[in-house]
Amino acid sequence: QVQVVESGGGLVQAGDSLRLSCAVSGRTFSRYAMGWFRQAPGKEREFVAAISWTGATTIYSDSVKGRFTISRDNGKNTMYLQMNSLKPEDTAVYYCAAGSYGRITDDYNYWGQGTQVTVSS
């Protein structure tokens, strides 16, 4: 059984930065690629970023490329999402997921409960 827990969400102003963390326990963290997704009210869950199990490769959605950085520390079983230059349209519940490396929700087997990020204008 794999447990995935996000933290670090909150209320910030446009232009601010925020760092999300995702802690994974229960199985060998380094076996999994990791991803971040987000879901705004009334919208489908969308891909944000993913990182391979080694951390050597990353992919981003066009909407966050250049502003967000995904990283992982396999020694701490933790993944991060550094979010800079936040915009009101980044407001959503952010979900961490563990599984295969990819852009779609079906690539991932294990999901956290989500953490709310709200960006005010």
C-alpha cells in the first residue's frame, strides 16, 4: 500500500511563490515516477508536471512551463513543486500522484487527497 500526502498549499497574491511538497510512504519511492495535477472548480483534472523516477527528466504543461519547477529527493521520499509568478488562473486543488511517467491520470496508480492553492488578484 502506498500513501501519498500533499502539503504546502495556501492563499497567496498574484506574483507570489509557493512550494508544494508530496510525501510518499509504504513502498520504495524511487520506483515511481511522480506527477502533479490540478483541478479547478467546474473543470477536469489537468496535468501540471511530472518527473521520472531518477529525477533526470521532467515535463510540464504549457501553462506552467518556465514558472513551475518539479523536483524530488529520493532520500527523503518527497517530491516538490516550486511555483513562482503565480497567477489567479493557477487557483485549484493540487494533487500529487505516483506511478508511470506521463501526462494523463491513467498513468498514475496512487493519489493524494489534494492541497488547495488560491491566488488572489
